[in-house]
Amino acid sequence: MILDEISIMRRLVADEKERIVITPIIDAGEQFGPSSIDLRLGIHFKVIRRTEYAGLNPADPKEKIKNDIIRYCENIDVELPNALVLHPGEFALSSTLEYIKLPRDIAARLEGRSSWGRLGLQIHSTAGFVDPGFAGTLTFELNNVGRVPFYIYPGTRVAQISFYELKEESTYPYDIKKYHKYQGDIRPAFSECYEDPEFDKLRKMINKGHFCSNCGKKISAEDKFCKHCGKKLA
Amino acid sequence: MNVKLVKLLLLELLERIVLMENFLDNAHCHAAEEADYEVIGSFRDFIKNIKGEIEASVCDMLTDDEREIHENTLYFCFKKTLTLSHIVNILHYHLYTVPSKDVVLSETHIFLNNFSRKIDYGGYYAPVEPTFILWNSYNFRHLKLPDVIISDMYQSLLLKEIMSYRDTIRPTTIIALPKIEFKNSFRWCLLVHELGHAIDTKFGISEKVSKEISASKEDMKILKEWTREVFADLFALKLLGPAYVASLAFFSSLERVLKPEESHPSPNTRILILIKELKNILKKTPEVVEDLINFWDMRCEYGRKYGLDSTENPDIKDFNFGNYESKMVPMVKSEIDRICKQKFNKDNYKKATELCKLVAKGIPISSSRDYDDKKLMKDIDKFKEMNEDIKVILLPKFNEKPNDISEIMNAVWIHRSTILEEFCSTFFENNQKSFEEKYKTFRDELKNIDKITLKSIGTADINSLLMEKGEKE
């Protein structure tokens, strides 16, 4: 059952176990809809310097992917009244200004606002579902699918969130799930798909031999240092 | 010897180790050279050894019932903690050699600019907007650009033309913070002290105050330096409240608490001045501040008892601060009162104690609702029977008001104190958990607090800006 505005209000002031946390709510009159709350764009953005990045293979060694992400991801913080310019076809990660915390019997769905959609701004491509028990800021996958570049200002209402009541409290909510990769995030988080257990199995299948954990290139078992990147080997 | 003191000192030490480990986890080599990995590897080895030492020779001895721990055992633990702290300080200092891609966070700018805006520049000066650098200590420099570009190494480039423009270029204010503390937002309280130096330099206050005090020629040099420090301390206290005293107290390593230097009064002298003023600000001393004062007294008492004040500094042997303190401190205070538009007061503290409850629940506190939850629930129930406009009656009550950064920092400090108090018993409990498990819980807890603080600071500014916009409309 989708929550109406009065039920959302009740949840915002309910006891800790049943409470939905959304903070800051700067102007409730502006943000509340009949069955949703508008969310604002935060100040942190993440873009990939694609001219330098050869590509991401989730089956590469974890250490290599982590290093690549640090190396090729650019963090951009925008403070008002400045804006980020998103060019056609450009992709950036950002997050909600609001910190969200869901109880174990509420799931949520993040959607773009139609005013922005009509301009060609997608705020998420596949990841609009929020599990019960989640806490943190939600990551936006901003994409300009229009033909003109436009300015994105932090603090503007680009998305809306609606809430769904579960029949019963989840016994396996996001906060106790084994692989909760994005719990507690306060900045846009880059994909951690390589942490998924299926890739561990894939790595074993693909990497029959010795590989450097830093650059992922083949090494021999006797090497003390990687001859490609110089990393000291265990 | 006090068991709690030793446990708290040990937790302080562990906190520094957590910081170093967090830093090394994110350390990254651009060129991935062999030597870089050697450096990171050796730091990791050092830290592993220190943790091993703590586990084997200190923690295990403190797990018994507090009443049953022998005085000699405690003394041994105390000394061992001191030695290990000293080693960690050295490691900490040299961590700047580790290659990393860390940069100063935008939250640091937001944090300090927020305090800079609380100053009345009288319309004559531009607000101080410092440039931050990551270094190995907290520091302040006021530099002219040509002095930065043309250092001693390039004397031959010292062109007459450039030098003639030297005095027309506005000096740059540079504030440094330790590389490993770039995310440790609670310690940023110390940055307000550095901002105090920048404000002091801009207005020439300590220069003016020290000139007005009649001191001998020998004393004048030290007096000037100490006035600068007292100004920066009281400035930070007036803007930040008790959180500043706490961060300074925990920052001062035990072996130095009683030792004055030519450039700084001893941490004990500084803290005593601050505590006196803090009591004036808060009127009634809350329990958590009382605990802080007791903890500080204990530190100094043991410092004296175990000879940590024994080395005399020949440069300041003949300088008696007592001759000048009573005159200098009130003058500095009145100058701060003159330039600070908005000061920390007991209402801010009261708000912080409320916000602290939210921090404990893991909720960021950049803003909060004025309305009580239970009252609001009743209003919602009543609303269903009324036939009124929801936009007028109910929704405005959900609006949150931005909290001041000083309130945020104090709420975080109160929460941290509670957490440390809890860890004082749980960390040393003789239970099934291994040292590594307990350490991980401690590290996660500190990480969570940092996340909440960073989110609260990062959002605080934009909240106020959007709110201002709304109000103007």
C-alpha cells in the first residue's frame, strides 16, 4: 500500500521503530505531494574521466578496480550559487541533500520529477528502489538525455520519494543484509558491483594463475614485486 | 593511580591509531612505484606492532575488576600508554610521506567560513576566507604571494619589478590541517583557533594589547606570542563553546600538558583560562563539562606526579605569566566581544544537548524541527476531523530550522563523551570478544560519528541559504 500524505506525516513523527527519517525538510509546503515528498539535489557530484579510463571489468581484482576508481573518478563539490553543467549524453553521480532512514516495514521508490524529465534529465536509470532498513543519502544517476546542456543547482527539487508499507516487518532488512554496500553513505557512492559474491566465483574461473592485486596483470609465482606496476607482492 | 584515566588515555591512543589506519586504507599511489608501497607497508607494520603491544601488555591487564588492579600494574600501563603514544605521535608526524589523493573537503570550507561570517568586519575589511592545505599539523600562515613563489631557493629571480609590487598584493591566509585528520571533523574545532590567528593578524589585536601592557624588553617577545595564542583560544571558545576546550584537551599529549614554550603557553595554562571563561558563558556547569574539568585536573596531577613537567625550557625560565595574565585576558576578551557578532551562549548549549539525542540515533543534525513529535501526532489526528487547508495548518509545522555549526559540534562532542565513557567499560570487559573485534566496533562507531558530523556540516550552509531565500520571498 502506498502511503498518502497524512500517513507519511504520521511516520515522520512516529516512535523510533516505525519512524521514517527525512532531514532536512526545509519547506514542507513545497516538498509534500499527495503521496510523495520531493527531494533535493546535494552538493557532491562524481564524474568519471572517461578519456583516461580504459573500462571497468567487475571480474578484475578488487584492488585494481578500487585503485582505478580513485584514479579516474573526479569528485566535484558545488556550493550555491554555483551550478554543475550537465552536457547532453553526460553522466554524473550525485546524492540527495536529505538523509533518509527507513523502518523495517517500509520500502520506498525514488522517481524523477516530471518538470525535469521534460527537459531531458534522468535522475536514475535502474536503481529507484530503496529497501526497508536503509539509512543514508540516496544516489542519483544523473543523465542528460536531452539535446541542450543545462545547469544543475544544489538544493533544487529534482526527485520525489514515495513509500510502501510492507504487510509485515522485513526479517532481512538492508541494515542487516550481508552485502549492504551503500548503508550510511553520505556522498554519492560509486558502484561496488565488484563486491558481489558472484564475481568472486567468476574471478576464480577466469584467473587461473597469479595476478597482481594492484594492476591485475599476470605475474609469476616467484616475483617479489610486480614487473608491471611495481607493487610489493605478498 | 586512577584506572579511568589510564583507560581514557588508551582509548585516545586507539583513536589516533584508527585515524592512521583510515588514512592508510585510502592511501593511493598514482605512479604505483615500489618505494611508495614500501612506505605504506612499513607504516602498516608499525601500527600492527603497536596494536599488538596494546593488546598484550596493556589491555589484558585492565580487564580485571577495577578494584583488584594493583597500583604497580596501573603505573606500568600508564607508562606503557605514554611510550606508545609518543611513538604514535612520531608516526603521525611522518605520515605526510605517504602518497595519497586526499584533498581538503568542501565541508572544511563550509565549517570555517561559517565562523568567519560571524565576525563584524566593520565594512573596512574583506571577510577572511582562508586557503587550506593538508600538512602534518594545525598551523596558520599569513603570506604574501611573491614570498611564496620566490622562496630562498630562487633568490636570483627576485626581480626588482616584482618586489616593488610586493606590498600592493593582498596577503594570503593559509590554514593547515593534518593530512590524516582531513575527515576527522570533530578535531576541526582546532581550525577555529587558527582562524582566530587570521582575524588577529587582520585587526592587529594582540599587537595592540601587548603594547598596552608594560613589560620588560625580555618579556615582551614572549608576551606577544602568548597574547596571540590566548586571543585565538578565547576567540574559538567564544564562537564554539565547550567543544573547543574538549578538542584542545584531547589534542594535547600528556607529556606536554605542563610544558610551556616560547611560542605557546603550556596547554594547562591555556585550558585553565578557557575553563574559567567557559564557566562564565554557561553560568551553571553541566555534568559533561564537569567531567572534562575533572579529567583535565587528573591529567595534570599525574603529569606532575610522574615528573612530566621536569624539563625546564631555558628560553622562558624567567618569564612569569602571572604578572601579565590579569591584565591581558580581560583586554583580549573585550576585543573579541567587540568583533564577534554572534557568540556561543547557554541557549546554544541547551540546544546541543537536545541535538545530541538525534546524533545518538544516527541522524544528521544540520536542521531540526521546533515542534514536539507527540504534539504533532495529536495535531495530525485532530486535522482529520477539521476541514482546513493542510498547507496552512499542518505542513509548516514539519519545517526544520537550520542549526548553528557550534550547536552541531557541541552535540557531537557530548555524544562522543558518552560513547568514550561506554567504551571505557565495554572495551576492557573480560568477555568472549577478541581485541580485534572490540577495536573494529570502536572504529566503526568513530566512523559513524564522523559521517553524521560531516553530513550535518555539509548540509548546514545550504539549509540556511535556502531558508534565507524563502524568507526574502
